Amino acid sequence: MHFWRWLPLLLWMGLIFIVSGTPGDEIPRFGVADFLIKKGGHAVAYAVLALLAKRATGRYGVALVITFLYAISDEIHQLFVVGRYGQPLDVLIDLLGGLFGLGVYRWWERARPRRQQRVRKGTDSS
């Protein structure tokens, strides 16, 4: 186990834990866009978490399991924070964010060798 591969993931998990511990009355409201901003924040945070888990483990499936389990633990944590509620919908959004992040990375990883081959042949138009 390489500590330095795991450190960014652990730090990101710590940041999520701290933000999730914010009491409900201290969380800003965004009016009409509140739902989209907050759920979008969930998706982005867990996309990053999934990518860091992939970096730490080297495996997509393990990264997704870590993302899912941490999402569940995050919602359980929020049950103990004043004015916060653990919501199954948030676990789903977190998981979808993780899937999206890993999917984009997987696509990029597969497309990269083809682009590198075009660059070597001098046929890349970018």
C-alpha cells in the first residue's frame, strides 16, 4: 500500500466529513437554484472522491464501492448533525457522480492512446 496514493483520498474524505458536519441553519440558501446547486455539489464532490479512490486502488470497481460506502456513511453522519438529515436520494446522487467521474476518466483513458498515436504520426489536428 502506497501511503501517498491514499493521502489525497483520505484528505478529500475528511473535507467531505467537515462540510457534512455543518449545522443546517449555517448552510447558505440559493433560492430557486438551491436544489440544483446542492445536489450538483454532491455529484461533483463524489466524482472527485471516486477518481481519488481509483488513483489509490488502481481499480474502477473498488473505487465505486468505496464511493458508495462513503456516501452511505456520510448520510448516516448527517443524522447526528443538528438541522441535517440523511437522505437516500443523496446517496444515489453521490453514486451517480462517482459513476460519471469514473466514466469520463475511463473514456479519456481509452481515447488518449489513439490521440498519442495520431500525434506520433503527425496527423493530429489539435
